[in-house]
Amino acid sequence: MTDREKPYYPQAQVPDCIAILVVDDEPEVVQVTRLVLSRYRYQGRGLEIIAASSAEGARQILSQRSDIAVILLDVVMESDDAGLKLVEYIRQTLGNYHIRIVLRTGQPGYAPEHRIVQDYDINDYLMKADATQSRLTVSLTTAIRGYFDILRAGQLARQVRRSHEERDSAHQASLLKTQFLAHMSHEIRTPLNGVVGIIALLAETSVNEDQEELIRDLKLSADALLGVINDVLDVSKIEAGKLELAETVFYPPELFEKVCAVFTSMMRQKGIEFSYEPESFPAAVFIADVQRIQQILMNFLGNANKFTPEGGRITLRGGYREIRPGEWQLYAEVEDTGAGIREDRLRGIFEAYEQENADTSVHYGGTGLGLALSRNLAELMGGSVGADSQPGRGSRFWLAVPLRVCHESAVEDGIADNEQRDDCLQGCRILVAEDDSTSQKVLKRILQNLGAEVSCYDNGQELIDSGQATEANIIILDYYMPLLDGPSCAAVLREQGIEVPMLALTAAVTASDHQTCLRAGIDEVHAKPLDRERLVSWLIQQKNNRRSHVLSAQ
């Protein structure tokens, strides 16, 4: 469809006064029309009657007025078909299909009704001899109603178009935001990975008590920074609907003990009395996203520690119960004697960037994302969070999350022989491609300390060119590298017939990155900063799998 043929929709709103153009070369007809329609109203709206004595005059008016609703048009004027040519001009040249055209002729022989209606885009046909006041009123009312319908349809079409444009813009903005976050995640997590790794290596060296305390404080600071980064990225993932749960087998008492271990020393240094009150636990293990549950509890305890002054008390209570036959629920609450929250602020405390008052971030720090993230994570797991508080006396935050019972066979499958001894990777040759020198050094030291033979390369191309892939037991690839990135390197190695386990390390951790790695033939993807226990556990599992294959082949 050409621009000329595209339907034209008027931009104006439904008018208060309806413009009618009377085109007729007989002044008496125009006068009678004015008289007949002088008291006409459509839905309370009057008429503005504009007159033209020729088709050419009508063209000039149409060039100046875009609000004409109806044209009462004579056929025979400066020429026998002047009116019909005007219809063609309006529809085809102007591309105007919203004006309603009522053809009126006193010489039907020049313009027979059956031919005119069939050949020309008009909306009604009247013979002046039969055009009584009633007939004219009915025809005009039908025409105006059609005009208003087209106006509303045009407005709806523009609204739909704007909606689509806004949706497309929002989608594009979401993509740009995701790309920005992925880039920033990589830029921040990569050096942080080096910091966390060096701290872990320092902790394994011979240090005195003062140095051990400094290392512990350094680790807490690095963990706090990583927590802020994770909160921002997780909120963005939830907003984009891209955060996925990773359910694992776990024993709740161990979860609570781990969380307590993180905060016990911190709260003792601040002079806060911290206690853990466990419920009586039946001997059972469950399946849930334990990392997300831990993240919520860490947020609750972190806030309690932040807002509770020296000499205050913080209590963690937790347990799990069977709410219905076969349906279990983990529940926990963190109670403190901190500053408390006003009732009017408590209602929105789980909203993103919401804090108790404007000075909170100044006095206590924080992004205001932790509680919003906690609520979103709980709801993603099918659970809920809540809070109650009394200003000046303290607050209580609680969590309830459904659990699935893990059968004994699944527990046995999920607990591998992954004891992380100093020689647990003895005899294992590992190739590492990592462009960040600090991360490369840290990873190499960790693996060598566990007995592995390690060769490092600055990018995927160097690893391929070395020709050592055929001798490797495991290959570790950073995702983003110059010359040849991790997934591209993995794809080439798979094409060459290299079948050893491959692990990708990424500081972006987007769903698309994860899928790209899997499509390239990479077996596992770990986020930076590295979870050392998870990394070593996976490496031992691959080593044990290789040993099992060798034994079965023998």
C-alpha cells in the first residue's frame, strides 16, 4: 500500500461542534440546508455549516480544514461530473477516508444511483426532490455516527501503536539494561574474584592472631561487597523474569548453623548478644533452593545487625514442620532490639529501594534492595515473608518456604565422595584459559595446592595452539577472553574430538551466557567470584567419574 493509499485518521478528538461542508452551486439549496439543520443536534453537539459553490472551492476549504465530518455534495456544478471528481480527489489523492460523503443530485440522469454507489466511495445517495427534512436528518445522523466511529477507531489505532512502540522501547531498554549489567558484572566480579581468591589463599598460610583477624575482616568486607552486587543483579533478573531456582538436597539444621557462623563473630565484635533458638528437628533432608533461602536469612540478619546498637539482642529462630500430610515448610524469624520501624513505613518496607526513612542509607548504609529481593525470592519459591515492628523496641522479620521431602536414595545420590583433601586432585591434569592475571594466579594456586598439574593460557586460542588439550583431564575456560572466548574455544575443541569435562567461569552469569556455554559443549558454568567448595567438589566429581570409566573399561 502506497502512502497515498494508506487510510488517513484525523488527529483531533471528537469535536464539540461538528463541521459540515455543503458543496452546491445553487444558493437556494445551501440556504434551505442551513435552515433545515439550524436546530439539529447530535449527542448535544451543534453543527458548523460551511458552504462552497463549486468543487474547486471545496478543494480549497479541504486544504485548510482537517475537521470536516460530512460533505453534502452536489454532482453537477462547474462540470457534469464535478462532484464525482471531487469524491475521487478526496479518497484517492488526499487519502481521506474518514469524511462521510452524502451525494445529493437534482439531475439523477447524470448520476444514476446504482452506478454511483457501485463505482464511487460515497456513504449515501439522495435525490434533492425526495430529500425531505426527515430523510436528510436520518442520512446526516448516520453519516456523523460513522465519522465518530472512525475517529474513535483512529484514536484506538494510535493507542495500540503507542502501546506497541512503548513495549518495543521497554524491551529494547531491558536488553540494554541486561547488557549493561552483564558488562558491569564482569568488570566488577573479575577483580573481586581475585580479591576473594587471594583472601582464601592467605587464610591457608601461617599467620599470627592479628593477621588472622585482619584476613577475617577482609573476607567479611569482600562478602558484603559481593552481596550488594548480587542483590542488584538478582533484582534486575527478577524484574526481567530471568531468575531461575537451583534446587539441591540439604539438611536445614546445617543451613541455620552456617548462617549463624557468618554473623556470630561480627555481632560479638559489635557488642550484640546473638542467639540461635532451633526447634526440635526430625531427622529428614529436603529439596529446595538452599542458596536463596540462605540469601534471605543473610539479608534479615544483616539488617538486624545494622540497626541494632551495642548492647542489643538479636535472635534467630528456625525450624521446619509438616503443615499437611506430606507437605513441609521451613520457617525462620529474626528478632532484634534495634530502632524499629514506623507503622506507615512498615507497609512498604519490602518495596525496592524502600528504607525506614531518607536518612537510613546515610547513617546505616545499604541499597534498599535486600528486603525487596527477599520478598521476590520467597514468592519465587512459593513462600512468603513478613515483618512487624515497634519503633524504639525492635523488629521481627519472618520467612516461610515450602520444602519437598528428599527420599533416602536421592540423598545417597546427592552426597558424593567429595572430601576436599590436600591431594584430592592428585594425578589430574587441568588446563586453564583465563585472561585476568590475578584470577589465573589464584586459580592455579588453588588447584596446585590440591595436587593437580595445571597449565595456564591467556586466551582460548593459546590453549588450542598449545596442542595440550588431548592430554588434559579437565579444561577450565573463562567466558570473556580476547582472540577466542570460552564458548568459542569449547566449540573448536569439541569439533576436534576433545571429550574431557569443561567448566566455564563467567562474571556476567546471564541466562543467555549459560545457554551459550551449554550449546558450545561446556558441561558446567560457575559464577565469579568462585565458590571454592563448589568448584573443588565439581572437579573431584569429574575425577571420580573418570576413574570409574577407567575401572569399568578394565
